[in-house]
Amino acid sequence: MKEYEWSFKVKSVLPFLEYCRKGGYKEFEPASQNRVVYHNKNIEHTIARLTTEKVGAKEKIILDFKNVSKKNENLNVSDESAPLKINKANLKAVCSMLEVLGFYVAADNYRTRYVFKKAGVKFEIDDYSKPKMCVVAIEGEENAVEAVKKDLLSKLSNFLE
């Protein structure tokens, strides 16, 4: 599936959370995530991601792949695989398969992810504890994302890093 996404490092997630809440976006329960990102030594633009996510008392582990076809400053256009649910019993085997396929650990990140959706646009607002940073991503249909990005930047550009 094609992904059209703008991503920005920001000084704080708070103004962006407020923007979404005041803008009528549907808010989902925040998730604690550990995302291990794998790069491939044989295929430059392909990554694998193993994400352990906790929402309330529920935990899930997801494996997915991403092929970045266009990267311009803060814009990424990528092909993303469907997510595959993994469990603790087969996690070691999955990691072994990634290694055999030429993937190696490039990042091991911890964050709280806030998700908001409205009219085909999704905000993913990430407050990272490791490494320490804040990132806001806007994804969805290109024209809708561009309109939201324009509005967002006109109101909150002073919070960008």
C-alpha cells in the first residue's frame, strides 16, 4: 500500500495534540511502543520494523516492511507491507529470518504514540523517550494531507525544530 507522509521534528507534542483535539480529529488511546528498525545491507531503501505496542493492558507485536521510493526533506512516499502479527513464541525465529535476509538492527526506539484521524488524514504524534525527541507525522491522501500541512504550518511553524 502506498503511504504519503510528511514528518517533522518538533519542540513539544503538546501544541500538536491541542491542534488535533480542537480540530475535531478522532483521538485514539495512546500507545507505548518499542520499535526496532532493521536496515538491509543488500537493498538500500528497504527497512523492516518490529514494533511491540502496549495499549492499556493489551500488548501486540507487529512486523512490517517499508520501501521508501521518494524522500525529500520531510516528505516520504513509500510502499508499506501489511502488518504481520508476531507472538513471543516465534519472535526469535522471526529475528533469525531477518538476519538471514540481510537485515540488521539500525535503531531501537521507545515512544508514546498519539493517533488522531479525520477525513482521510491521520496524525501520528510521537513523544520519544529513547532517543529523546518529538515527531509529528501527517499521512493519508496527498491533497488532503497537503491542505492540513499548510494549515498546521501556518499556525504552529514556530514549534518546529
